[in-house]
Amino acid sequence: MSEDQRPDPDALLEQLREEEEKAARGKLRIYFGSSAGVGKTYAMLQAARKLSAEWRADGRAPLVGVVETHGRSETMALTEGLEILPPRQVEYRGKTLPEFDLDGALARQPTLILVDELAHSNVAGSRHPKRWQDVEELLAHGIDVYTTLNVQHLESLNDVVGGITGVRVQETLPDTFFDAADEVVMVDTPADELLARLSAGKVYMPAQAERAARNFFRKGNLMALRELALRRTADRVEDDVQAWRSKQAIAQVWKTEAAILCAIGPAHGAEHVVRSAARLAQQLNVSWHAVYVETPALRRLADAQRERILRVVRLAHDLGAVTAVLQAQDLAPALVSHARENNLSQLVLGRAAPRPAWRRLFGGLSLHQRLADSASDVDLIEVGQSATPAPVPDVVDPGLVWGRQWQRYAFAALACVGTTALALPLQPVFDEANIVMLFLLTVLGVSLRWGRGPSVLASFVSVGLFDFFFIAPHLSFAVSDVQYLLTFVVMLAVGLITGQLTAHLRYQAQVAAEREARSRALFELTRELSGALQTEQVVQSAQSSLSRELHGRALVLVLDLKDALLLPEGETDPPDLGTARWALDHGQAAGLATDTLPGSAWFYLPLQAPMRARGVLALRPRDLASVMQPERRAQLDTYASIIGQALERVHYVEVAQDALVHIESERLRNSLLSALSHDLRTPLAVVYGLADTLAALPTLPEAGREMAQALQRESQRINAMVNNLLDMARLQSGAVQLRLQWQPVEEVVGSALQAMQTSLGAHRVQTELPPGLPMINLDAVLIERVLCNLLENAVKYTPAGSLIRISAELREAELWLRVADNGPGLPPGREEALFEKFARAKSESSTPGVGLGLAICRAIMQAHQGGIHAEPVPGGGAAFVLTLPLGNPPPLPDIEDHE
């Protein structure tokens, strides 16, 4: 076993730790299907009954935690003989609902438990909001779980399924939980067979089945969902295969998928090879990788050539490939290793140009031949030359190339001459073997300092100088003793081998140092950002760190309160905000070395955070490779993600601080309002009583009586305002307890109209309540208060004789109750602001009031799990719409007439 294939001890220890943790956890099996009715629950119960029969002798038995049969007799029959856990009864909105008893299951500690419908949402007040979290706790206690799941409940496919079926599923679970399952069993049923089962009543009850057939259960939907489920299962199986191959250290490629590896070379035909590989992958409908192996010789290419190669790598990425730049000493082993690590069964590479005869004789095997010899399990596909004329190759002045290289070779030759000058005085003291060691040491030093080529030159020059100066006859290349020929051969071979090995180690050390530098820079940035508590600190740390790393300019453009990008002050050559805005809106990189405005001098990368993009990272690197090389580009993406997360964390810290201040302000204001209201009620009662007494005096003049009556009216109005203040304070503090009862809407509307009869005297009122409205579970007193407030507003803001219309309608699972008038209408754009506390329709309005009526209405409706909103009436006027959930009213008792 080579050193590269030797297992990492740390990785082995980590693997053992993970296996111990996995052994302590329960095993999760998911019965996965495309939709309801394919037979997931049926298959799960069949497997449980089989285990029950096998375990009977051991005294073990599966436990049915929760199974949804949906009235299917075949499914219900399979539960017979299995132990069923009693459900937990939960009170919710006046109803008692059965839920999975997690504590009961943990107390029983069964070997296996069946928990149907993994994506189910638990009733409010349960320990976990989702059933999959209940399953996670069961697994953590070492209990095996069988469960079921439909493809539309996977979070990553939720929007895809919604676009296909037109129905957005609300109950989802993370894909990570699905991928972590120990086993996924695909339960598949063709679309025609599933529709036949639906028609036969084997999926839903007849009424529900008819509705499902018109909406979700259409043949096209079912076929698309089936494809999604099969593809998702195939992806999961592929991951399992890769994990098994990695665990068992299997190097051979398994051709389970015709995945493709494209080898990108330095020649000008690389673009044609990449496009051919992309077309082949599209035709086969498989994934593909594209790699460029950079050897020490390729690292010394001209900058223009390296940039062209990196553009080809970028082209492969844009065409859908997984790209990488590998640092290696030799092409063939690196390509074979990458293909086997990623289970890529086809290797696509360009056809090599014909080699001269001398190179075929002395240059060894070609790359294609070496790949064929070392990777017999990989299919090699050669791509021919492009039909279009090849571009003019990059012309590099040989003089310039030699000007860059000759110094290295000259220093290597001078080092050998210096070793000779040092060894000549020592010739009487040392024998020839020790002098040979000095020359070999020189070859090692040359290979460490100047690389492979100069070390080869140093090996030959050292042999020549040793022969010329130290072997008799001296100062001649003639050899008196034939045995010295063997010495020369061994000396040359040892020099070449040690020089090559040293150069290889030198190259590996350089690669490792570059990786270590990138990791250190990433660690330092993460450490600095973790302690930042303000946006300015995040921006300053990110800009200084990236400027050092890229040896260029780096700017972090953050968003202001209006979502506009902000430029740092004092920038003499700022980036283009239009390009930065495009990158932010589209969530893609733009500018330098991209497909969007590639001529720009700046590179723009959105700072994507978990919730939203928090700004744009603008870079002006000194080296184009900093944004084109895949490893560097991946590092920049990591930088952008870390900066975005830091900005989002700081944002939510500021939001939390503002919310805390706001909550404290609201609490103080409510306390102040409550105290003032209580203190005002007593003097108001005294004033009202005195005014009433004065008005009743028979000797009081008429003018005095009018003043006393005006004082009564104003006292009542102020008392109403005080009551609103008290009600608002009680609603916000949660002190109001709803007295919910099932009430006819007609009675509540009638009570409100009767209470407002005097105020409505100058207006026309029209009610449009359709017959057969269901009863609603509500607090009649509070809903009446809402209606009275709305009617009072209609009276205040409409002239006498205006029409006030009260109507009701059913919309899905809600009752909509509308109070509309034909008055001046609502202020444009302030429909929602009217529901804020102390908000008035017009700040300069002479209409009396403090602006709490609509705020109280919204608080009451929200306490009923409903809502209220305002909307303009076509033709003029305003409408306020109350929404109340319908619920399930209790059945009315039968009334028998007795004669």
C-alpha cells in the first residue's frame, strides 16, 4: 500500500466515534412514495406484522404509535393483532384532537414503533411543532422507527411540486432528515392504477375522492410526482453507494451511472473537448466533472495561457460541470484518482497531436496509453479536432522564455563549479566516495532551490566535473579504470532520482503552504467576525482581511433602510452600483471574469445569508486567477457566505434590541394609560353626576340647562375614550379572556344594530346576510363591540343620509363580514396604518376621537384567530372586512313535535 493510500488515523478515530453514536441511536426506515394511496402505510404495516411473527418467541412486538388509515378497510385490517399506543387527547380551540403520545412511547421503550405521516404538524402546545421532531427524539432514545412520507413534503421539492400541481403543501420536513434515514423503501404505483384505486374508494372516502380527482389527482400530476419520487430515491441510493465505497476503501469504479470526467488540457482545443463532454452528458442525462491538472511545468506557463485555461474551466462550470483544479506531479495518476474517488466511469479527453518519432522512442508512453494501463475499469473517450480553424496560438518570444529560465540553470552550473572549487583542496584528505557525496548534496540543494530542470543539469555537470578533476588521468575526461564508469552511472542515477524526489517534495510543500495560507485567512476572518456587534465592525474586518488575501481592493456594500446599496465614503474609484445591484437582485456573480459585464475591473459577489442577501462584496484583485480559479472562487463564495451571515447576525441583534426597547416602551405606555384611565374615571363620574343634577333643576335657566346637557355629552364622550384606553391596555396585556360560544352571526349583527340605533338614526342601513350561514365560535360581546366601533366610524365620517351596508359571505374556511359605506372613502395608501394605535384618518380632522377604535377591533379579531382589513369601495366609500374561522360547529339536536 502506498503512502497516499494509507488510511488517516484521525479519520479512522472519527469513523469509530460516528459508528458508536450510530449504534446507540435507533434505526429509521422511511416508506417513500409519490402521493397518497400508493400503499406506503400498507407496506409499513405488512413489514411490522412480519416482524411481529418473527419476534413472538423473543417476547418482543412492534408498537403502533400512530397510523392514519383514512377509512381504508384493507389498511385497518392489518392493524389487528398489533399493539396500538393510545393517542394523547389535546384541547385546541374548543375541540379535542387525538395526537401521538410521545411521552407514552418513551415510557414503553419498544424495540420498534410505527409513526405514520412523518411531515405532520402537531397541535399547538405540543412539545415539538413537527412529528419528524418527535421521531428524532425516539431515535435518540434508541428506538427504531418505521414511518411514511410523500415526495411533496420534502422541503427542497416543495416549490417544484407546487408549480406542477398548483397546490402548495404547508407541511414539510428538511431534506437533511430524509437523507439521514438508515433505509428508504420506495413504494411505487403507476398513475393509471392509482387513479383506479381512487375511483374504487381505496384512497379517500367518496366525497373527498371526487374533489381530489378534480384537483391534485390528475394523471399528469401523478406521473410528474412519480418521476420526482423515483429520481429522489435514485439520488439517495447513489449517495448510499458512494458512502459504502468510501467506507470499504473500494478504488475500482462501479459503473452504476455513466458519469463523465472531462480532462481539460492546456491546448487550444480544450473548449471543444468541454463542449463535447457537456453534449454527451446531456444526451446520457448524467452528471459530469471537469478537472484541470496543474503540474509544476504548467504552473510556469505564461499568465495569458493560464488565464485562457481558467476560462475553459469556467466554461465547464457554466455548462453544468463540477469543476476542480488539481495540483499534482503527474497527469495520469491524478485523473485516475479523481475518477475513482467520484465513481466516474467515462473519461473524456482531447486527441493528442502526433508525436515525433524520437519522442515515441525516448519519451515513454503517451498520456492515453498510461491511462489505459492504469485504469482498465474506466472507459476512455477521445474527442477529435474541432472543425473550426484553431486560433493562433499564444506567441511567446523564445528570448523572453529563455530570459526567465537561464538564470536558474546558470546558478545550478555555478553551484557545481563552486562544489568543485571547495573539493579540490580536500582531495588529499578525502577519498573519491566522500567527494561524490558533496556533489550529490549540491544536486539536492539545486533541486530544492531551483526545481527539477536545473537539478537534472546539475546531475550531469557534477558527473563531468568529478571525472575531469578527481579521476585519473586528471584534467581529462578519459577514464583509466573501467570501474569508474559504474561510479559515474550510479552517481548520475542517484543525482537524478534524488533531484526528482526533492523537486516533488518542494512542489508538494508549496501546494500545502498555499492551502494552509487560505485556511488561515479564512479562520482569521471568521474569528474577527464572530466578535463583531455592529455593521461597521463587520465591514471593516471583511475589507481589511480580503484586501490582504487578494493583494487588491475589497469593499463591502451594505443595504440601507430602503434596501439601497451604500458606497463607503471617500472612494475615488468606486465600483459600479448598477452592476452590484444586478448581482444582488439575481443572486449571481457579475463583473470581472463572469458572463455579466466581464470587461469590468471589479468582481461583484452577493452576500447571501440564510434569510436574504445582505449586500454585495466588490473586489478588484491584482491577479485574475483570484476570481477564475475554482478553488479561489470557492473560497470567495465562502468568504461571502461568512460575511453575509455575520451581517445578518448583527442585523437581528439590532432588531432584538429595538424590539426589546419597543416592548418596554409599550409596557410603560400601557401602564401609564391604565393608571390615567383609572384616575380619570372618578372625576368624570363626578362631573357627569353634577351635570345631570344641574340639568334636572327646575329653576335653572334655559341657557344653563343647555350648558349642563353639553357637559353631560362631553363627559360621556371622554368616558368612552377612557374605556377604549382601558380596553386596549387589557387586550395587549392578555388580561381579556374570551367567552367563546357557538353563535348565529345574524344575532350578533342584530344586537350591534340595536345598540347603535340612536346613532344610526340619520343614516340608512342595509343588511345582506344570506340564509343558512353557519354558527361561529366567538365571544358575542366582543364581536358586537367590533361591529359597534365600525358602525360608529361610518356615522362619524359619512354625511347624514349615507348608506351603510352590512353583508356576509363564505370563503373557503372563513366567514367574511363586511361593513361598507358610500362616504368619502379611505386615505390612499393608509389602509393598513389606520389600525395602528392613535391613528386617525386625517391628522387635522375635526372628528372627535383618539384613534383607538380600529386598533381595538384588530386586537379582538386576532384574539379570535381571525383578522380585519380595510379596502376601498368601487364608486366611493370604505369597507372594513372581518374574517372569522368557520371551525366545526356541533350538530343541532333533533326536535320532535308532540301532540
